Amino acid sequence: MPVFMLVLDGLADAGWPTPLALARKPNIDRYAFEGILGTLDIGYRGYVNSDFGYLNLLGCYSERDYPGRGYLEALGIGLDPGEEDVCIRANWATLDKDGNLLDRRAGRETLGLEELAGELEMEIQGVRIAAYPSAGHRVVLVLSGKGVSDQILPNDPMRTGVPVPEVRAKRPEGKKTAEVLNSFLREARKRLEGAEVNRKRRWPANCLLIRNVGRKRETESFRERWGLKGCCVAGIPIAKGVARWLGLEVIEVPGANGMPDTNLEGKFRAVERAFKRFELVWLHINATDILSHDARPGLKRAYIEKVDSQLGRLGFRGTFCLTCDHGTASSPDFKGYRHLPDPVPWLISGGVRPDGLNSFNEREAKRGRRLKGNELMGLLVKIYKDREQ
């Protein structure tokens, strides 16, 4: 049987009791009873970004090779940027009549976003800019031309009620690219304000926020590192992009969209079929993070229970790992950005001697084994190979 890694995005939470602790999850807790628990310090030291988390969970993060989230997002939507291109992961957003940021995600509305992206192709100072819709409120910008640089800083203020600042250069070589982007954003705002489709939206997508930058870099594949043939089942582009960069086969599932209404049953069916072909199957589920950002702890708890039900139907008996890429605070009273930098809980069942911890939640996991960075996958592969001998 293969290694089955289930990643529930943003699963861990702040405060107590958490949605994970409150959830009725007999199948997950059975795995905990039969297995071992612990925490993984992924190494967040500021921004908490999922791609950094996924790469560490897969045992493949390298500061030298890391291409930046913009490039990985571009891979995730099926683009193949060149080595000289700069890729940017951006948000559609909503400004109020005074030019202040009203919503950082344009209400998560998807109406007309493909049409709006098509309105934004431009050339400025010899730099070609194209926009491509990604999942939900995301959009990917690809900059092509002489002298484009990834040495720029985001302009997302990470809060509402304030103006959106200009893009700034991170290093001197990024000055031209920052100027080009600021000109692009001003012209984009004019075009978006006049777009007919924005009159049909509850939250007009009349602004872009620059989030993450990246460009092409090569790295060792997952199989080269760990000796296992692997695949990924996911709904969101960034998980697919990480998988493609590492040479994991991406299995597409109709209706898998990274939202609470994703085709969850279809994803588990795809996983079951994948067990026959792969030695590592990575299933990524994003809804737990979405419900946390939307401050819906009750729905987050219910979704964990929904996942647990699917796990019960699957009846997997191989080497199983459940974890998350970061925690996300779901309480409506939580102040600040909701991604949490704390160590994340994990459980492994199958091929291990139980450690006596009987329930999977944040507190129980802290009583278990502590790992850092890329170490979780190393432990998983050792357990798998010991079982195969």
C-alpha cells in the first residue's frame, strides 16, 4: 500500500477548544489511536504562505531552488513561463468611491473575471503584461520583456479601509519593473472601472493587489529525492503548481475547486484509484482554510466531520498521514491576519507502534514527537520502506 498524505489546508486553529477538537471524527481518531502524533515546525518567520508549507510537508523545500509563489501559481493554472518571465500572483479586489480598499478578495465573486482578465493585456516600456484568471479571486500576471525583475515588493496592505500603496522595488534592479507595474495598475483600474461586467457584480473587481512574485527555477523532483512515484489530487492552483514543479502527476477531478462546495467525494474516488498506480498519493483539501478566513468555526468543524466520513468510506489501511500546511484562526473575534505561524499537528498511522495518544487535535499533538522543516516526509518514507522490506 502507498503512503497517503492528506493535507487539510489551515486545519489547526487558535484558542481552545478548536474546531478540530470539537469535531466528531471517529475515523481520524481511530488512526490517531493506532498511530503516532506530533508537531512540525515548518519554519515560518513572517509571511505564512501555503506553497512554503507544502514544499516542507513534501520534504522538498530548498531556499536555493525556491522559485517564488507567483511562478508556482502560474504552473498551477497550466502556464509554462519562460526563464526570463516574471510571474505574479495577484488578487482581484474592490475599492470604494474614495479609493480605499473595501474588500481584498472582491467578495470572492467569480462572475466575469475571465472577461476582465482579457481586458488587461498591455505593453509598457517594452514590457508585455498578460493576465490569466486563477482560482476564485486570484489572478496571475506574466511580465515578459528585457530587464524585467522579480525584485519588487507586494502592495497588498493586508487590511481594508486604507488606500492601496504603490509597488516598490526590493532592490535597485527592480526599479523599472515597479514603475511598469504601477503604470499597469493605474491603467487597469481605469479599464476595470468602466467594464460593463462590473456593473453586474455585487463586489466590483476594480483593483488588483500584487501579492507574490516568482520566476522559473529548476529543482530535484520528488522521485529523485525520495525514490517514490507520486501524484497530487487538489482543487487549487498553488497545490497543483507545487506538484508540477516537483514532478508529481496532477490528477484533475471535475468540480474540484478548493471551496466548501468542492467535489469532495470525487476527490476521494480519485485517490482510491491512484493507490493502484502510485507510491505516494497527496490529497489536498482547501475548504478548512476558506471557512477559517470567512470566520465560520462551526462550518469548519462540520467540514472536518465531512472529511472524516469520506475517510471512513475509503477504509485506507496503508501508511497514512494527516496534517496541514499552517493553522488558520476561524474565530470571528480574532484580530489580524488569520494565517498562524505556529507548528502544525500531524498524525501517522500504519507501520508504527502506537504512542498512546488517542485523539487528533492541537493539544494532543503537542504531547508527541517534534519535527522541523522537511523532516516529516523523511519519517514517512522510512516507515513506508520498512514496511515494504
